[in-house]
Amino acid sequence: MVHSDVRPFKIAISERNLETLHKKLALATFPEEVEFSDIDKYGATRSEIKRLAEYWENGFDWRAQEAELNKLPQFTTTVTVDGFGDLDIHFIHQRASREDSIPLLFSHGWPGSFLEVVKILPRLTNPKDGPSFHVVAPSLPNYGFSDKVTGEGFSVSQYAQAIHKVMLNLGYNKYGESPSANITSLLPAN
């Protein structure tokens, strides 16, 4: 049973924030171009960064992107994390058409976001054959549209607690995971 605290969510960046962004981009200054370039070693060149900033200022249509993102089934829910209080967590919840589908938690990494799952949602939720999944892709706390944690000590176990509570709020007591997550967590740090 879905918890009553699950709320529909739409991205709505204010016009004021977009105007501020455009002003900052218009005022941006760039260091002199260096005489060497190796993107793998030194990163993007000045000219490439300048080109991207100019496109972002004058060519990128945020409202079109926002409308596209808002086609996704997005929600928020409030969870309580021990020692950190209530957090609003943003997530995509794409249910499959079949009732026997398996709940699947898709968790992004750093740097990353819930958008990592978008291209594969149709294959997971409505495959031609094989199992189908009810996909939940949260924005982890401190990412995207989820609340930011301001207190010290929020670690992996608190992230896990928050996301598990999202799944419980959706009525999923059991859900699938990848065996690779367990394997990766056991790898030596080196």
C-alpha cells in the first residue's frame, strides 16, 4: 500500500533564477588560452568552456528541457533519518503494466542523478519478453531535487536508510538489487 505522503512533483525553476543564471553567464570571464591541450590530462580547453557557456546563455532552452523532464512520473516523499530528522526525497516511480512486476531500486552514483535511468525505463517496465520491473530511481539526499543534509556525519548507512524508507512508503517491502552492488562493496579499497 502506498503511503499517503507520496506527492506528485513537477520541476518548476523560477524565471528569476533563470534570469540570474543568464546574467552570470554574460558576466563570466575566462583565463587566457594555454599553448598546450590534452583534455584527458588538463581538462577542457578555454575555447570549449567559452563555447559551452555562450550556448548555455544564448542557445539552451531550459523551458523545453523542463517540459521534457516533467513528462517523467516524478514524486517526493518525506522520510525520517535517525539523527537527521525529516528529509523530502525526490524520485521517479515508473510502474510496469504487469502486476507481477518486480520492484527495482535504481540508485545513481556520484556524480550522477535520477536521469541515468531514463533511457532504459521502457525496457525495464515494458520488455518484449522476460521479467518487468516497477522502477524507483531516487535523487539521493544532497542531490537534485531531494533535501540537502546540513548536519555532520550523514554517511552510507543514512543514505541507505533514507532510500529504504522511500521504498517502504511506496509499499515495497522487498525489491530487487544487482549482485554487482554486493561484489563492489567487498572490493579492497586499493
